[in-house]
Amino acid sequence: MAAANLTESLREEVSCSICLDYFTDPVSLDCGHNFCRSCITQSWQGKDTNFPCPQCSETSQHRNLRANRQLVNVTEMVKKLSQCTKEENLCQEHEERLKLFCEKDQKAICVICRESRDHRSHTVIPIKEAVQEYKENIIIHLEPLRKQLEDLQKFKSDEEERAEELRSETEIQRQKIESEFEELHQFLNEKKQIILSKLEDEENMILQRMDENVTRLEEEMDSLKQLISEMEDKSQQPAIELLKDMKNALSRCRKMKFPEPKAVSTDLVMGFLLSYPQQLKKLVKGYRDWYMEYGRYAVDVTLDPGTAHPVLVLSEDQKSVRRGIRRQDLPDNPERFDTGVCVLGCQGFTSGRHYWEVEVEVGVGDGNWILGVCKESVRRKGVIRWSPEGGYWIVQGLGDKYIALTSPEIHLSLSERPWAVGIFLDYEAGKVSFYNADNRSHLFTFTDTFTGTIRPFLWVYFGEPLRIRRVPAWD
């Protein structure tokens, strides 16, 4: 109402007192009053002197008309303001004040609209009552939103505190492992580095999940903050604006639900059984028994560049292989694989027992690999049957899935992801066994009858390289 009165007052200030309409080409007289140029000119028609002001009757000897450019601009602004006020507060169809609110159509209407066919059967209430009702609804919806934001903030704080506790616990465990490994044999020093690497990766993995959890919480909090801000702004808007799209706004409040946040477990998979000397001795004895059984059959495997697929790159010592970006210009000799991205070991076995290890997680790789043995005489060009029937006894790792490539394939269930795989060939027994080389758990065993020469086999995927690992010898 106050805005309408103010607009009306401004309209009077920019209206000509002769035509009672907005100024058109306004001019000022010596007395300071303003008129449309055409209106004042017509008013003075027939006069050659003593030109009177129609408003104050003050006369002027000369026809002094000064264009009032500033008033032109003010007039245009008042016209626009008047139009906006009219559009906001008056019914566009009937030009009556908008005093009622139709609940079904969710719009403000005038008293004439109320009696029209479109709204006659609808529930209609005064605008003031509608505004009060929706403000109360906003308050009802804001309370659980604020509570949810508070809960997320507390949960985020707890997660950050637990992450710091994890870092402290990890550092303590790292120091214990360092001190207890210093007195052990060279073999134990190597195992120490493996365990420390596992610990660090485990910590990083948990912290990464925690960071992702915190990031997700922050995103949910940002969404809640934004919705709360929008709803608070909505509640402060003028009546007409507040009622616009109100049903949709409230619907967004009801739908803004997030899954209950879950804390990331900070339990370290290793269990840190190595924290106590007696358990450490037990572990050392277990490794000694393992290598007395298999380590004494260790062979120094190197990789044969003449068999490597052209995209593979071998290290100088022929112990490591990775997948390059493009094919190398290499001779297409009969021994070289041209479809499978494979390489064979230089060593060939026609009898006896042989054991070697391949690191399949040199860094934080994808965990994709294929390892095992094959016949010297296998097909290496074109379409190949990757199974014992084709002369291949191999196991595949695909991320967290492990498959023995038999006919049909056998999916393996492993309790722990292997960082290095041990391969034990017993030629006379016709067995090829696969082990997790770090925890000594059995993965799978092929049983067959071997003839001819058997050679180590590696298939390399994109990501981290595969590397033949030295197997410590026990005297």
C-alpha cells in the first residue's frame, strides 16, 4: 500500500497540469513550473507579450521555454515504476487489487476472479492468511534441515578427529615395527619393508576413504546450506513473490534427504600382530618353514625379450616388464607373441621342482595381471586358447577378482589381495601351484601331465609393471 501511494505521488510530480498526463517534451518557464511543450504553446496561442503561467499566473514578457531533459528521464522512470506497481498489485485481467489466494491454482486473485468460473469451486483465502500459513510451513521445514546440518557438522568434526587419531596410532605402530625389525636377518629386513609399505598403503586407503567421506559430507552440507538460505530468503520476500512456486519450494525441502552418514572403519587389516616379539618370532618361524619347503627350490627367473609382445618394455636386468605407449619396431620372429601382451621366462623346465615369485603390486597399481607357466611349444600368433588345453596353466587378477583360466574358468575367493604371487612347479607330480607370497596362503593348483619344456609366463596390463622378486635362500 505504501509503495502504491509513493508511486501515485511521483506520478503527480511528472504530470502536466494542463493535460493531466505524463510530460511530453517537458519545458520549464521562468517561474520554474513545467508543462508539455505542446500544451503551453497551445495555451499561449494568439499572445505576443505578457505570457502567463497557467499554474501560478506569473507573466513573462518573452516566450522563454527551456527544455527540461532531466524531467524527461524522471518521467520515464516513474512510468516504469507505475507499470511494475500496477502489474504486481493489480489483476492483469480485471485491474482490481489482488486480495485473495487460490490454494488449488497457487496464485493471487482479485474478488472478481473469485466469482469467475475458473475459481468459483476452489478454496480461496485472504492473502494475509496464506502468507502466514506458508511462513509457518517454512519454519516447520527449516527446523529439521538445520538439525540435519548440525548433525553433519558434528559428524564431520568426529571424522576429522578420528583421522588424526589414526595417524597417531599408525605412527606408533610404525615405530614399533622399525625397532623390532632392526635385529633380524637380511630376509627379515626385506619383509619389514613390505609390511611398512602395506601399513602406509592401508593408512592412505583409509584416509582416502575418510577424505572422500568428509568431502561427501561437505557437499551435503553445502546443499543444505543453500536450501536453507533459499528458504530463509523466500520467507522474507513480499507476499506475491513468496507465494510464487511455493509448492515446488516446499517439495524440495521434503525431498532433501541424505543417507545416514556412516563412519569409515579405521581398523587396520594387518591387525599389527607383529607388534609383540613373541608373535614376531612365530611369524619368522612360519616364513622359515615356508622357505625350507619352497625357497630351496627357488630359481633365478629372467625374462626373454625375444618372446615379448612389441608393446612391452623390459628392464636392463630382464627382471621387470611394463606396458609401453606404442608398439616397438621389433622383428616378428616365430617366438614373439603378436596378440597376447605376454612375455616368457628365459628358463625352461623339463623335470624337478621350481619356485619363483612375481611382484604384481610394485606400486599402487590396478591389480591386473596374468601369471603362470606354459609349454615351450604353445601357439603365440593369432587366436590363442588361454587354458590347459592350449598349453597354458595361468591365473588372472582383475582388480579384486581372481580367476583360474581353466575350462570353464574358476573364480577364486581370496581373503587378502596378493602383492606378490609365488609359483611352484612340480614337473613330475604334474602340478602348478599359486600362493600369496607374503602370507603364504594357497590360491590355486592345476593338476595335469607335463611333457616337453615348461616356461614361466607373464601377461602385462596397463598400470604398474610386473617384476620378478628375489627369493631369499635359507641355509
